[in-house]
Amino acid sequence: MKFETNQSEFLKLLEDTWPPGKVIHFDNWTIRISNGAGKRASAISLEGVWEEASFIRLKKFLKRLGKSEIFMIYQSGSLFEKELNNRNYQVFDKSCIFEISVSELIKNEPPPISMFSIWPPLEIQKQLWNSNGIGWQRQAVMNRANQIKTSILARWNDNPVASAFIAKSGNVAFLHALVVEQNFRRQGVAQALIRHAGQWADRNNCARLMVVTTEANAAATSLYTSLKFQLVNKYHYRIPEA
């Protein structure tokens, strides 16, 4: 099955499943504000045609807000990106969007690792996230999501070894914040958790499961490829030159 995910659909999926604390619409720009919650919930996107006068107004508005300039570029090579490049905005966090059909993902039974769908997350999951770079600001994003959602906890020999967050938007389940304890990596835990996520998605009438990772995260890219996820698009950010 061949998937296609355009910018407007992707941004809607993100807004539903990883929502910013506040959204401001200014001319053709969408400004997301989520202090400390990462770039996905804090980026600015252009959802119309590039206009230099509008960009100048935007910069003045952001300065009044005290908001950092973090632009999401979904269409590489667009006029918007060329204009930012001419202004010495630097590329940051090249990212990959992967998808798989839920029916394909759940064809095989997950390995015998105990998995639990839990909401709200347990304290041990919060500790797992905290120790793996998913702090309280990102955990607050999960709480803000108003869609059907859950967390997933993996246990091995009664030890909590992995945690993730998944939420539904339309017929898509979006998996976020997947972390595995360092001593249990490369032992099939992440694969088992993703297959469990597929079962949750199936129970909630989702046809597709989506994940995002940075190009630099070779381990995650290898994981999704091994599970037959398709690379459906890429995006990155541009920030002002330091």
C-alpha cells in the first residue's frame, strides 16, 4: 500500500496528537507556542504563499511575543525555504515520517513481552520518560491531547523497560515518545511495543500507524524499516544563524 501525506494533513495529525500549548494564526503563518516541549509543538509553519512583507510583519510580531524563530519546512526546495536560506537560516533536525498499514503491522503476534495500555501514565512511566529526555513539558503535551489516546508500558521480568504515547486522529494512530531503557535495547522490546501499538490502533479503527524520527537517529530508522514502515515524507526546521 502506497501512502501519501501532504503538509496540511501532517500538521493536522500533529495538532491532534501532539498539541501545542497555544496556537496563533498571523497572516498565512501558524505560530505554535509550547515552551520546553520541543520543536514539533513550537514550530512556525507557512500555510499559504510566501510574501516578504508578511514575513517582515511576522518577525516583528514574534519579537513582541518573545517567541523564537523555529520554522518547519515540509516541502524542501520551496520558495519559502529558498528565502530562508538566502537569509542564512540554518537547517536543523532533518526528520523522517514513516507509516504502515495497521493490518500489515499486526499480521504477526508480538513477542512474549508484557504490554499494558494505561491512561493516565503510571509514575514509573514518567520516570522512564524523564530519564530518556522526555521531560514534564513534553509529558504535558500528552495530557493536552483531546483525542482517543493511551500510553503503553512494557515490562520484562517485572521490570518496566519501555514506554510510549499513542493518540488517534481520524483513521491514523500517531506514536510518540517511544523510549526503551538502555540495558534492554536491541532485544526486541521496541518492536514488541510497536506491534502492541498496532493492536491498539486496530481496536480503535485506525487504518494507519505513523511515527516520526530524525535522520540522525539511525537506530530508530532501522527499527521502522525492519517492521516494513514506508518513508512517506521528510521535513526539517530552519532557525536563524547564531
